[in-house]
Amino acid sequence: MRTIDDLDVAGKRVLVRADLNVPLKDGAITDDGRIRASVPTIEKLRAKGAKVIVSAHLGRPKGEVKPEFSLAPVAARLGELLGTEVAFATDTVGDSARATVDGLAGGGVALLENLRFEAGETSKDDAERGAFADELAALAEVYVGDGFGAVHRKHASVYDVPQRLPHAAGGLIATEVAVLKKLTEDVARPYAVVLGGSKVSDKLGVIDNLLGKADRILIGGGMVFTFLKAQGHEVGNSLLEEDQLGTVREYLRRAEENGVEFVLPVDIVAATAFAADADHDVVAADAIPADRLGLDIGPESGKLFASRLAGAKTVFWNGPMGVFEMEPYSHGTRAVAQGLIDSGAFTVVGGGDSAAAVRTLGFDESAFSHISTGGGASLEYLEGKTLPGLQALED
């Protein structure tokens, strides 16, 4: 996979596919982590004299122009981080985009409007997607893929455009791939994996693949209740995927057969309602009241999980242990984050809600070996899937 060090970009128009899909509240950015992660590649291209055209998506507008998904706030924040004006095109491949790109000088930066305002970006029809890719590629002379959070999508800007232009991987993607290889090809053991989040079904592929690779798998978050139910325990009104009970029982059986240690919580914070001010108590994991729902792993589980991370050499964590956005249910996620830090292992936080939790709970990001910008992409890589965006950059 070529990198930008292999490209001659001086004076050339370089289209950078970045991942700027940041959370917004009332039009304000609440977590700029992905924007900050895109800055080094953009700065490197600027230093080489490139005319940098940044493209990205925000949310799921489904091919329609929706003002609440505009990248205008992102352009302003990117300009602040770069210390230079970022010209903003009010469309993606139309008159504004062409005029904005034509106005760029060497070292200049422009941001195109949300790629997903165009139906061709996400179309499953190769011809429709290809037609949009043609228009996007026509804006540039070189392509740099740096939006790791989107490389598992077969989208025009990720998969089709690099087939139309000289291309290379940006620094962010190069780093992400190098880290993921440490989790799949050259793993320092013991290798512990912590999985949380709401649904077992979101993690089926990665659990299946890790049963032959990890030494221990720790399960928390909403997905844990399907595991507890599979063991025959009452889970009350907790999140439950009934259709996955058979699959989970098979995973538990295979783990025992393969010598993989499955670690489940021993206690749960169970509440009367999904609310921060609801009555809640710590109960044994096998004794959740029928009229309550679990919203976090309990304090003893936090200690247990930390102890099972203590001897690890490699740790991958994806998914919070509870509803960390509500303070009463944030302690399990906090305990796991601290457990990663204290372990002294090579620690990877797998993007998405886990990365948001690290920042929301006030942890120093540098205390972790790597915080991924792409939760879904990281999981699919660990599943052993071919990621279209990486495949396109390798060709």
C-alpha cells in the first residue's frame, strides 16, 4: 500500500477522503476527535505544496440535502485546527465545488459538502455509483484515502474514486492498519478482548473469529444480557436478543472447548427505568429483578475485569460497559478504561462509543496505545473481512 510519501503532489489537486463524521448537538460539534485525527495528513500534503480537497460524510441523509447534516461547522473547526482558512463548497460536485477547487493555491485547503447528499455516493448500483465517482474524480489529479471509519463501505468516494486516480493511503489509514496487524498477525500474548455495546448481533462475526485467536474475552454492555439469559438467568427488562441465544450458547461451548476464557459480569447495576434519576441498585448478575433493567456492570465486575486485564500483553476494547452518558451507569466503563491503562499492555480502543467514552470520562488519550477512529471498520477487519476501501488502495 503506497503512502503519501510515495506521491509527487506539488501543485496538484489532491482529493483526500477523510472521516469527519462527528457528533453534533444544536449545530455544535460535541467531539472533534475525528477532525483532529485528519489534521496530520492534511498538513503533510500542504507542506508538499498540494492543493488539498477534503471530502467526507456526516450522518445518514440518504442522498438528500438536509441542512442539519451540513459539513459547514466541520469546515470552521478544521480551519481552526489547521490555523488557516478552509474554503467550503456548498455542494459536492457542482458549480460551487468546481469554483472552490479552481480557487485553490498550493498549500490551500477546501472542504466539499457532505458526500451523502448525493445518492450516487452510497448507491449499490455500480453504474450510479460510478457516475458520481467520475464527477468526484474529475475535481482532482491524485487521491489519498484517509477515512478509516469508512473503509468497510463500498461507497464511491472510498472504493470507486481511487480506481480512477493515482492513489495512496494517508497517515491515519497507514497507522490504523499497522495497529490492526498487531491484533491479528503478530500478537503479543496473553491477548484479551473486551466487548460491550448494546447488541450481540453487532459483534457476532468478531466473536466468532476471536474464539480462535484471543486468550480471554470479557463481555459487558447491553449485549451481556443475552449471554446471561443463555446461561439460564433472569434478565428482567434488560436489552435482550432472543434470536441470538442459540448462537451465544454455541460460543460459550466453543470457548470452553478451545481454552478461551469467557469473563462475564458477576454483578449488575439494575434500574427501574432507562433514566439517570431512576431508582437503581447493584444486584448479582444471576439475580436481576424481573421488573428492572441492567444499565451497567457492577463494581465487583469492574474489579474482576481489571484483574483479568492485568496480566495481558495485548488488549482490544470495543463497546462501553453501560450507559456511560448517564453518570450512575458510567462506572463500569470507567473501570475498564482504567484497567486498560493499568495493564501496561499494548492497548487499542476500537473507535465509536468506546473512543467517545474515553474522552467523555476525562481520560488522557495518550494513556492508550491507540484509539481507533473507526469502530465498525476495526471490527470487520478483526472478523477477517476484506474492506473495500483498503482493497482499492492496495491495487
